[in-house]
Amino acid sequence: MAEAEAPPAGPPWDSPIGEAPLVVVDLEMTGLRVQEDRVLELCLERGVGGRVEDKLSSLVRPEDRAFGNAHIHGIDP
């Protein structure tokens, strides 16, 4: 396996964490069992320095009505 290259010098790689662009990913799941449960919702937030610059949220295959654990994630039919 080839060795991974280091990122190029300069921003955003060398920026202080408070200035670096970051994306946070959140998955809402029907449960915690990898073999049986699935993703219900995908949420992404892009931010810089504590400011949210953009958001994306989408249900994933909501048509099969398998919502599981709605009392935790709040997603129901």
C-alpha cells in the first residue's frame, strides 16, 4: 500500500482550529445494530470559526416506514 501524502502547506490545513472550515456529519439511525438497523436521516453543517455557513438535511429511504426508536431521534411517520 502506498504511503499517504501530507496535505499541502497553507490554509486551510495550517489554519488555527477556530478559523478552519469544518463539516460536522450527524446520522440518525433506527438503532445501533449494524447488521439490522439503517440510516434514517443525514445532516451536515459546514462552518468556520463557530459560524454555520451552510446546512443540509435529508431523510434516507423514508418510504419503507422503518422508523425504529422514534422516542430517541424524533423521526416518525
